[in-house]
Amino acid sequence: MEPINMEKFGTFVLQLRKEQGLTQKELGERLFVSDKSVSKWERGLSLPSVELLLPLSEALGVSVTELLKGERMQTETLSIEEVDQIVGRTLELSAGERAVHRQDRRKWIGRYVAVFFVSLLELGALAALGCDLEQMASSALLIVGLMLLFGGWFCLGAPDTLPVFYDENPIDYVTDGIFRIHATGMRFNNSNWPHIVRASRIYALGTAIGYPLLYLLLEAIGFNRTFVPSLVLTLAVSLGIMIPIYVVGKKYE
């Protein structure tokens, strides 16, 4: 199987983009990716994911076959060997994409483990400094526990991609075992899902490691000693994970 020539692919994309009169940003907006991603394709540094091949070819005015070959074709009649090569290239893209997903997940698993132990040390430090354990249980412990739970799912268990029917139907929820995300007025699909997962990971892990520090500050000024403000803050921080989900979900929907 002939491997994909990334430099040839990138040069072809650059040529077609200019023929269409598009900037990198404009092409990226059509595909719901950044202009940096387009730039990497054109410089031969990376390849688009498999699900982007069809919309990319349509945006550039060529067939997927021509896009994968990195050149225009005079005829659409292909030999068996050429068909095998095109299929092989598509499979290679898919395999490469899976490898990238695995590498990215390993990084986030490492980050999650680090945050898990650091947040536990922070909670222990709060107790050692004399913070009220009962008050901590309804605030700092609750929030850190929830964020580690959600962060654990997003880092360790969340799927890299959604089933195809999410791209074909307007679905406003994602269910995976005991986890369910429901976002009224927003559609989950494979355009926004990777961004939702990343944003949720950042929020969950950032909150898990940052809230104990905030709690210590609030304890110093006496804020945590009043029940209602403390409860409101706890609910706001806990439900706040829906904010990045909505923001990036609507942006890349």
C-alpha cells in the first residue's frame, strides 16, 4: 500500500484553497476547525480526520479520491490497484487518528492522576489548618468529589467520537452508563464533541485542584460560615461545568 504523501496532500489543499479564493480561516470555519489546523495540513505536518474528508473535498471542489491522491484526475475510472490504494489511504488516516486519540487520552489520564492526588493533599491541608470538617463536607469535599468524578469520566471513559446517528439527527443528550449529559437547545455531534470533552476536562480538573484554595480564602474572610452563600456557591460551581459544554458546543455545532 502506498502511504499518503503528506507534503503532496498539503500542497494540493493549498492550491485548491487559493483557487476557491478562501483564506485559511474561512476554510477552517466551513469545517469547524481552526486556521492553525488548516495551516498544518498545507505544510504537510498533519492530516485531517476521516470525517473531514468529505466536507473538505466539497469545500475545495474536488472528489475525495482526488483529495487523497493529491492531484486532479482526468477520469473517475480507477483500476483495482488504485481503488485498493485509496481504501488503504483512508484506513491509514483512520488508524493514525486512533493513534492520536490514544496518545491524547494517555496525557489526560496522567493529568487526572496528578490532579487527583494534589486535590486530596489540598483537602488534607485544609483539615490540618483547622477548617470545619462538617462545613467542608458540604462544600469543598462535595465539589472536589464531583469534579473528580466528572473529570474521571471525561479523561478515562468518555468516547473519542459519537455514533454516526448523532451526525444525522438532532440529539441534545449523550448517555454512557450512569453518565448523562443533557443540553437543551444544543445538538451533540462529532463536530463539537471533541471540543466539549476537552473543555469539560479542563473545567473539572481545574476546579478540583483550584477550589480548595478558593475555599481556604473564603474561610479566611468568614464567607463559608454563612450557610446560604456557601450553598449558592457550591451549586454554582458544581453546575458550572455546563457552561463550557454550552459555549464550545454551540460554537462548533
